[in-house]
Amino acid sequence: MIVSVPVDVIVPVFNQPACVRACIHSLISAKQQTPFEIIAIDDASPDVETKDLLDKFAGEGAISLIRNPQNLSFTRTVNRGMSIHQDRDVVILNSDTCVHGDWLDRMRSCAYAFDRVATVNPMTGQFGSHIGCYPGLTRRFESELEVDGGELARVCAAQNDHQWADVHTTVGFCMYIKRACLNDVGLFDVRHFPIAYGEESDFCYRARKVGWLHRIAGDAYVEHFEGKSFQASKKKLMEDMYTVFTRLHPEVGTLDAGFRRRDPVRHLREGMDLGRLKRLLNGCDTLIVRQGSAATAPGEPAWLTYNVASHTLSFGMAMDPDSFPNLPTFNLGRQIVKINYVLKALGIRTLAAEPSSIFDALRQQCAVLPFEIPLDFEIVEAKKSYVTS
């Protein structure tokens, strides 16, 4: 798809020079086929370093710089940015973010896969969004991952290429918005959300009510170092926002609960789990299957645990059991197609069972599988070379 009209990437700025520098550098470094213009809007930052930094970027031609004569707040600043070019789609991008790879190409592709898609979010970190967060949804995972944001972006692109999830709302940290939807729904509501928090979800809810959809692009990942813009005032702002929001959109509780119950983004998070696990396996095509969960080989990144009573297989991780929360437990009899798919995606061709009792149990269980469902992997009895370094 040839794109001739640029996308406006609107970066509202208020102090935080280190974040602003990293954000704009990432935008400049991540080359795209989609033409775009970086529009940084300084909301009357009192910080001299921030002002000088923006002047430097503007002087180099890297950004288009707009300065508010006085502090207008996030919502009004964003509306100002979205009003500059009436023929362009926009991306609202917080200054406490870093983009990676062909992030914009992938988000735009997701947006235009269907005419009625209004907004798109990328995947992001655990605390960067409550919609497209990774690795967990229903509970927070505090562990530090073994990969950085750039590597997670590569994992997303490889594992979730052209995959997305329909959601009831997106979040404003990195939000692609089609101009057609802006023309239909209008700008953000400065009357009810004059400062920040809630304005983008209100926009999404208004759009939903006239037939627009919202999506998560599973093949794009943008880091969000959430909370830098408002810090200590965030909690009070969010509480005030939610009171107003529930009055305007009383269905919010039902939609949020339904989202968590259905978890439409899980398959995208599972793809990221698989990608990270494949990276850790580093070309190894054999997995140990054991009854216990303790690793016996130094440096062994993962194994499968077999529960003889329930005939289930589940992944165990030497680094941290919580690091891959989206990989399921498999029933060997009922979910052999899924097991085949996952092991093939990981490049696993051999399951080496130990001790011999596990090998016997696995072979016996596989023997009763319908002959129409072949195994895509071989089950062998583990030898010493499989379980030692």
C-alpha cells in the first residue's frame, strides 16, 4: 500500500528533557515507509534544558516545534496538534515513550485492514497500559525481563506479524487515530477532561457508539515509561476522571469486566512468550520432559513438566516461572494439535523424557491417540547428554 499523505506524530512536551530526548531520538532512528512529521508541542515548559533541547531538534529540521503561550494542559495541547493538518491521520505519542522498528508502518497497516477501525495501540510493557500490556493482564508481573524494548519489538514483529485484537478502547500513550474518525466524532472533550486521563477513552467510547472499532496491533511494541508526566498527581487525576467518565459512560464497568474475562489480547501475549522462549532456546531442538520442576542441567532455560495423573504438559522456566504467564497447560489427549503447533513454533523436534517412568507414561498416553492425529515430534528416553551441560 502506497502512502502519500504523511501522518502527524504529535508529541506533547512538558519538562522531562531526558524522556523527550530519548523519545525524539527513537522517532528519528526508527525508519518507516509511512511518511510522517514529528510535531512537538511545548506546553509552556519552565525547564530551560527542555526548551533548549526542542530548539536544537527544530533547528536540525528533525521536528516541527509549536509552543503554547501558556500552559494549556495535555488535552488542549493534543487538540491543537490534531487540528494543524485536517487531511492527516495522527498518532498521539507521550514524551515518555520510545518507539522501535517499523512501528508506524505496522500500526497504520492495522488501522487500514478494515475501514471502521478508528484507533490502534501497539503492545507495551506491564505498566504502560491496561489494554495491550505484556506480559500479564489480570495480575502484575514484577520480574525484569531478559530482553529490552528493542528486542521485544523484534519478537512482536516476528511472532505476531499482521495479527491484532479488537478491544473496547485504546490508551493515549501511543494512539493512532484515523482522520475520518476525528471528522466523524470530533476532537477530545476539553470540557469534561480539561487536564488529562480519560480524554482518549472518552473519545473511543464516543466512537464506538457510532460504529467505530479499536484495535491492538500485536506486531508493534512501544515502550512507555508510564507516569513521568504527572507523577504524584496521577492518582488524584485518575480518581477524578473516573467519576466523570462513569457518569458519561455508565457501561464502562461492564465493558472493562468483559475485556478482562474474554482477554482478547491473550493470543498476542502468547506469541510474545513463544518468541522470547524461542530466543532463549537458541536453536536447541530438544526439550527435557520431567515430573518435577527443578532444573538438573546448568544453563537449561526451559523444560516441560508432565503430570501423570492429568496427562498434562506445562512449561517450566529456570529463569522465573512468572516470566511466561501466557503459555498454556496442554492436555496431551485433547490438545495435541495445539501442542504440535507450539512445539513446531519453538523449533522443538524431540521430547526427551526422564526418568524412564515419565517416558513410559508419555508413550502409553500417545498410543491411545487417534491415528488421524500424528505427532510432529519424537518422544525419546532422556540420555545423559540431554540433561547435563
